[in-house]
Amino acid sequence: MGDGAIVNPGYLLYLARYAPGISMKADLSVGKSLLIANALFSILAGVMQYLQFFFYSQGYANPS
């Protein structure tokens, strides 16, 4: 998880510098229903990632 904490901000800074068509203002100017849908999908992705770690030990088979 630490790798993602390093790579993601670095890539964000790269995009901010070299991709001028990307802007937070343009992203937030879309319709309210689309923003809500994106927020719900983001929450769903976070919950699924949490459950992946939570249930990982249940699928682990002890060889002894």
C-alpha cells in the first residue's frame, strides 16, 4: 500500500504539469447526479478493498 501512496501523488503531479486539459474545475462542472454516482462508486470501491483485507484470512488454508 505504501507504493501506491508514493506513485499516485507522483503521477498526479506529472499529469498536472504535462496534461493541461485536466482540471478540477472542469471535473466539478458536470451534473450533480454524475458527481453523486461517482462518489458512490468510489465508496463502493473503498468498501470492497477493505473487505478484501478483512476476509483474506478466512480463505487462507492452514497446511498443517
